[in-house]
Amino acid sequence: MPKTKNYKKLALCLLLDAVGYVSFAIPGIGEFSDIIWAPASAWIMTKLYRGQQGKIAAGISFLEEAMPGLDIIPTFTLMWIYTYVFSTPTTETIKIKSKKSLT
């Protein structure tokens, strides 16, 4: 289950997705705001999620914001769900002694 600090990241992701919706909320400035927001959202995504997953998510975020009509996709929130809900945690191997070694 996600930790408290991860819920803070979720709140930030929801806020960043809301910023991406500005092009729908304010008619006329949508395309202009997307020109600025697309690279900014990609950069922010790489800072929120490090490594290969962050780079892939940044590319998806850039394309989603740059292409018309795709702004409705909550890319930041979906990445949070992927990272903290669906990704499997690191497993640890526990050695179990046999009955013979216990006697």
C-alpha cells in the first residue's frame, strides 16, 4: 500500500493533470498553452519518476500534451497508479531449514 509521502505525490500529480486541462477550460489559448506545457510536463515527469520508466512516461506525457484532443488523459495520475499500485514490490527470499537440520 502506498505510504503517506506517496499520497502527497498523488496530490501533486492530480494538480499537474489539472494544469494540463487548462487548454479545455479556457478556449482560444489551448494550443498556445500546450506549446509551453508539453515540454514542461515531460521535464516534470522525469523529475517525479526517475530511470527508464520516467523517461518513457515523459515521452508519453509530451505526446499527450502536444497532440490535439489528448489533453483529457491524466498522464501524471496514471503514472502514479502504475508506479504505486500495479508495480510489484521487491521480494525477499527467506531460507527455510529442513527438519533434519533442526534436530
